[in-house]
Amino acid sequence: MNSVQNYKLVCPQNWVDYELIDSGNSEKLERFGQYILCRPEPQAIWNKSLSQTEWDKQMHARFVMDTKIHNGEKGKWQVFKKIPDQWTISYKYEEMNLKFLLKFNTFKHIGIFPEQADNWNFIYDRVKNRNENDYQVLNLFAYTGGASLAASASGAKVLHVDSVKQVINWSGENMNLSGLKGIHWIVEDALKFVNREVRRGNKYNGIILDPPAFGRGPDGEKWILEKHLNEILSLCAKLLKNDKNSFFILNLYSLGLSALISENLVKMHFPSANPEFGEAYINDRFNKKLPLGTYIRFFN
């Protein structure tokens, strides 16, 4: 099968508690449960379908970027209607029922990436009913743990690695809300961790890699996607079990990085894989497709 046949656009279909209402003019209007938020979205360069008056009427809160910071991530929330500081939403797929605690903070992210739900389904479908008694999944740059929850709900033993202790604690709250247990939390720089795991000779049935464009480890380690992605993929190739039940997922959010880059890297380091790759997106109510990163994944 050639690359063109393997290239796919994926859009999650099972959300009830999340909806992209409208997008445009570098913003998106989203419903999380019963609350509607406005957040910056640099890829939404088209016009809004609804009027600004309608946006203002609907939104409970808006994230405003700090103009002194150029990455568009940090700023403050302006609240217009009564809304709690934190609330929960659910995601269901077959027998998987995940719950997420959402919170306001100084970043535009509130604890979930809804477009990743298609990967959660992918994990669940491929891990459930496995005969292995010790199916091990490694989730790197794991944030608040959507993929960790999906793997745990499907019966896997999960190692969840993130460099921020507060985010690890947040992930633990999501695990408890979802009625799950047994996820092992590791606060460490991801690249340092996989180097050590390779030296130890450890292996995993599944690996999820969700790196940011830039990041810092707990001891000040610098992560730069373009500099370190090739290295960490080479190490992940040594950690992934080479059997018929293994899987691998890589997500990239950095603007300007084509899914073809992921394909080249994965085919180099996992030469026997036949990966599916492409873009993740979400439709708004007006059928505008908002791209939200690239992905590549395979299942042996």
C-alpha cells in the first residue's frame, strides 16, 4: 500500500460533551459540557460563520493571550457568565467511559485535546481482549492522560511520563474520576526516561508519543521538537516489542510540520510497519474543518 492510500483525515465521532460550534478569525468557539469557551486558534484564518454578537452572547469565558509572549499559550481568562473554576466532562466509546476534570489556568489549554479521541478509540480497539497478562503501554509527554486512561480502560498496564508534577496530579484525578486504577506515574524528562529504559532492556507493547514543539524537563532539560524527535523515535524503536500485538502513535501539533515528516521518520525507525498517517481535525457546525495537528500510527 502506498503513502497516498495510507493518508487519512480523522475526526472524532463519539463526542457528546464536546462540540466545536464555530471557528474563524484566529479563534474557536467550543462547548465543553454545558459551558462555552472562546480560545485562540491560529489555523482558523477564514471568517467566522456566526456574527461576533452571537459569539459574545454564547460564550461563558474567553482566553486572551499575553501580547508580550509570542507563543500564544499564556495569558488570562475573561469570564462573562457564571462558570465554575473546574468541572468534568465525559467521553464514551463502547465499554470505555472516561471522565476529565477541566480547569482554568494561565494557559489556553484546560485539560483535554478533544481531537485525540480518535486515537483513544484506536488504542481501545487494539488493546481490549488481548491475551497477554502483562500488556505494557508507555505514554510519553502524557499531559492529563487521555491516552493513558484509554489504555488502562482496555486492560493495559500504563506508564505515564510527564515532566510537570501538577499535570501528573491532574492525570491522577482523571483516573479516579474514570473509576480506573493502576496507572504508574513518572515525573521526568521523556528523553532522559527512554534513554534509561533502553539501557535497562525494557520493552513495551504500545508506545504513545505526544511531544510539544518546545518544553522543559523537571531539571531544566530542553526539548526542541525538530532537534530531538529523530533521537527519541530511534529509542522508541528499541523499546517497542516486535510482535503482532504492538502499536505506536505519534502526534505532532507544531505548525508547518507535514505528516510526511512523520511518515519518513517512522518508516526509517520502524521499517516493517505499514503506518496510517494524516491530519486530525474537528468539524464545526458549519462544516468548516479545523486542522488540529498530524498523527501517524500503526498496529502490528
